[in-house]
Amino acid sequence: MARLEFISVSKSYGKTIAVRDVNLSVEDNEFFCIFGPPSCGKTTLLRLLLGLVEPDEGEIRIDGRSVTGLGPKERNLAMVFQNLALFPHMTAAQNLAFPLVERKIDRAEVARRVAAVAETLHITKLLNKVPAHLSGGERQRVAIGRALVRDPAAFLMDEPIAALDARLREEMRVELKRLQRELKHTLIYVTHDQEEAMSIADRMAILENGMVRQVGTPDEIYNHPQSRYVAELVGSPPMNFIEGEVDPMSRRFRADKIAFDVALAALGPHVVAGGPACFAIRPEDIVICAADDPAGTVAAEVYEIEPLGAFTIVDVNIGETILKAMVPGQLQFTLHQPIKLGFPTEKCHVFNRASGRLLVGAA
Amino acid sequence: MASIRLSNLTKRFGPFTAVAALDLLIPDKEFVALLGPSGCGKTTTMNMIAGIESVTDGQILFDDRDVKNLPSGKRDVGFVFQNYAIFTHMTVYENIAFGLRVRNVARSEIDRRVRTMAALMRLEDRLEWPSGKLSVNELQKVAIGRSAITEPAIFLLDEPLSNLDAAFRAFMRTELKHLQHQFQQTMVYVTHDQIEAMSLADRIAVMNLGVLQQYGTPAEIYNRPRNIFVANFMGSPSMNLLPCRLVSEGSALRFSFGEAGLLDVAGDSALARRARSAPSADVIFGVRPEDVEITQAGGANALKGVVFFVEPVGARTVVHLKVNGKVFKVTKEKRFKIAIGTAVGLIPPVGKCHLFDAASGDAIGAG
């Protein structure tokens, strides 16, 4: 059980800056995801926490105490690896006991702790099986159990389920979330899968080139991205973007190249008249209406239809620009059918085109 | 242009049957997805169509021509594979032009077609780039463009999007479909991803363990799955499947779910009529997560469930419940709020329920 903090931490490898001035604080008992594309610094943050590398600048604190100079063993953090590396020739019980045997803890104590951990993880019945005879979910429990027997202050996981197939991954994240809740441990989870991060995190940090771009709950990240970078990185199908400019007088956004002129909500303080801007809206927030419906404000055509059963993705084009709209259910459209689109003001975002910074946020 | 007819198509590797007596008609100009988990025989089927795998038994007809003994190069098929196979020492232009060059097409004609294709694939500003400098996403666009430009009668794609990132995959899905609408080729598309199959294909052939499970339009496959395998494979999250027992209650029909409760259905409803044709009273009841209504606990004609996990996945919220000790999922709009531990009633709309025989797994009363 621990609170983990990064205070102005930077780390370079030669000329490559892996982590730049990171400030993060992970609360006790929190399920915290670190999310970003490959080589954005996610794994370096974990290595810094573990004590495998030392920061060039800044400080890492565990429960308020600086751990600078402390080796990995003294930090009492448990790492669960990407491939859930279990010893294939050992039973689940032997795998669980391994970290304790290695530390020369006496046999009775080892047995007691293995039994207690097995109980917590509901794997008592599996103790005599070897990994090959366990399901993916069971193997994960054993791997976590092996970290748990040491009673660590926090768990760190680096893409622990990335190698599994989609269905199993969905099951595992529910399982992980449940486990974390029951174990009441701080858990830091690194992933490059936005859906995974959204689904399990209490809070998440989004990284870009070693810098923290935004920290927040999945709801805040998804519905209130503070930059175009964050907006683009989460959501599937991805958010739609249209380039143009904001007219602060009429409080409207006008596109550069297509007939697209929509009303916006309250403008932020950074809006510059005529400054290059980028309008953004999520596919599920676009309203599709009939060509003669006054609720629609922008004329468009149906470009392609993707029926996905529970919902339909309608690709629409306004001139040359293609947007993805997503509607629940199985709707019927024909190709090139003229339609109108509605853009509810409270769902529209506008970003500065140069800096990517948020200019007009959704409600 | 060509239709493809597979009849009794079989492939054995020693004692192992990879494809078992497959009958499939792929109409001219249609986009057909071969869909299934790994080992289902989809890639082997495609390789036989392509002519890069021999046929153990059965026939492959392009229109009315048996091509079984025709070498791959003579079948007029284009391929795109998962790992793009681009000549990295050539420019993008040279790669796209390659298929036309080896066919001795006139230079001006090549130039016209390469530029049209580049515009279609949005590669205009990459034409002079060495292919080695392209991103993974761009490489796959070049691979598709290079194959499509020769306008083969049949276009075969084996998981062409599986190495791409999610956002680009969504974009390419649209573009591939658009490409097919423009060129009107017969397309066969192998995938394990039901979302790709649903969104791209005119028809889907769902396969498992070498055997065709169902062949139909995406709507047919999704709305009227022929068996539990198909029901479970299509849709994400997948269909909720609960064992239950049928009991006649006067004029009504009762579905009994043990501790999870009862559903009474009017005896003259379509669901009751279907249920009466069940070979046994033990059935599997299915309902899709997006069709279930969540109401207050204790109501009549609702299943009892308890929320144990709430998962925000962007545009939707997936509510995970325990019903009779089994996991049951309901999808709601984004930002839907419900507390973990809440006991609720779950109402499956009568018109959207599926029934399967518990023993065979086959849909009951399916046409």
C-alpha cells in the first residue's frame, strides 16, 4: 500500500531524452495507467520507479520518502512481466513459493504465505498444476500471486496481457480490475492500448515523447481532452477533425475548404480571430438527419456504410472531407444519399492548429 | 470479372482435415469475408483459390472454368498479405507500376493509372519516396494499390489490416470498401476480426475447425446466427447466453432461469412458437448486450442481476453483471453511471431473443 510520486523527473539515454520533467502522483490504492504510443517513455517511468535506472534530475518518492539511491530490492515494489513468465517445470505452488525460497525464508512460513495468497486469489485448487495445465486467466493469477507473496508496497505491470487474443484480453482486464480492488494495492499499469487503459484505470496519464500530456479519469480524458494529441489517441473509431478558423464575434467555426459552418459553446481565453484552428467531434456525437430536417445544419452525403450489429458507422463526406459518424442500431442508408448533419455545440471541441492546445472545450 | 464457386472443397494435411467439404458461391463483384478463429481453415481456403495450395478433393470454379489445375500465375488473381511484401529498393511509384510494367503496358497508360491509384490511396505526395522510408500504414496502402492496379478479376486479401494501428485500420476499412465499390472486383477477404468482416463484406462465411458454420449478409449473421458458435463469435461484447428450461404455464410459455428468475411470454408470440419446436426443454437463451434493458430490481418478468464491473470504453459503457453466477453484459451509452454491487432487473425484449438447443447448439426455429 503506497503513494508513488515523480517530482520533476528527467532521464536521458545518451542524446535521447526518454523522460522529460515528469510530475505525477499516484494515490494509495489507485489503479493508474500510463498510456502512450511506442517509445513515449512509459517503460522508462516503470524502470525509474523500480530503481533499475536512476533519474538524471528530480526525485521519486514512495509514501513521501525519497527513494533516490535505493536499490530495487529495498523499494519493495513488485513487477509483473509482459509474458507472465512462470517456470514451466514448477507447479503453481512452487512458482508462488519461489521468491520466498530465494530469500531463504523458513519452510513453514513459506507454506503459510503461499496458502494465504492462494486463498486470496482463489487458486488453492490449482496449486499442484503446472502452468501448461492452467488457463490464461489462471496463469495471470499465479504470476500476480508470485508478486503478492512478498507483500509489496505496489504492483507494476508492463503490458501484462498484450500478447493474448482479443476475447481473453477483455476477460483479463475485468479480472485484473477485480483483483486490484480486492487486494487493495496501488497498481501502475503500462499499456499502448487505449481501450484497455480506458476500461481499467481509475486515472490515467497520457505521454508524448517523454512528457505527460494529460492526467485524469478515463471520462475526463475521453470527453475533455486538453490537446489534439490526447483527443486523437483515445477513441475508436477516432475523433473527426476539420481544419478552419474560429470567428469569435459570431462564435462559429468555419472550415477552410468545405461548406462547414457551425455554432460553438463558450470560447476559451486563447481563441484568436482568424487563427488556424481545428474542429473536432467524436463519431457518436454527430447527429445524422434527413436532407430536409431543419435540425441538421451541414449538408453531406453517405460515402460508405459499416454495419457493426450493435451500431452502424456511417462514413459521410462533406465535399472531399470524410467524417465518421456512429449511430446505435442497424440503420439503412444508400450510398451517395444526401443527408444533413447536426453538431451539438456541447459536444464540439476546437484546438489550436499549431500548438494542438484546446481552444473551445465540450461541456 | 468472375464468380467463384467452391464445391465439396477439401484439404487434408496427412490425417488433419483443414477444410472439410466446403460449398460456397461467391457472386461476381461481391466482397466476401472468410471469418473465423485461427485454425478454422480460412487461410487454407484462400490459398486454394489463389492456387498456392493444392486441393485434396472438390472443385474450384471461376465462372464456369475449373481452375483447380491452373497455376497461380494464370488465374488472374491479385493478392495482398498481412506483411505487405513491397520492394524496398524501389520508389512508391515503381512499386505501384510494377504489375503493369511486367505486363508491358504502355508507359503513358502506366503513368495515368499509377496516378489515379495514388490519388485513390492518398499517396500522391509519396510517389517519389523510396518505399523503405514509408510508415507501416503507408506500406500497406502501397501493397493494396500495387495489387489493385492490375485490376485482377479476383482480389484476395489475407488479414491486410492486422498489423496496422487502430485509427488507421478504421480509415483503411472505409477506403478498401470504397475501392471495391469503384473497381467492382470480386473480393475475398480473410480475417479473424468480426468487426472487419461486418463492416466490409457483402457476405460473410463464418468457419470453425474447417467447417462452414453460416454464410450470409452481415445482418443475417448478426441477427439470425445459425448456432451458438456464430452467436458467440459475432459481436463485441458477445451475446449473453444463459441455460434455461421451458415450462408451459397455461396459455403462456415460461422460461425458467433458476435463481435468476422467470420470463413469461405470451403463448401466441413468435418466440413461444419458435420455442415449441425445440427438441428438448433444456435450451440456451441468448440476448445481445445492446438489446437488454436495465430496470429496478424486483420487477416481474425480469432476470435478477448484480453489477460487478462498469467499463467505460469510449463511445459506450459496458456494464458487467452476474446472473445466476454467470457473467452477463449490457452495453449503454457513454457516461452511463451505475454503482458496483447494485441489484437490478434485466429485461430482454421478446422480439430480440435467441434460442439454441442445449445439446446440439443449433438455433431453434431458424429458417
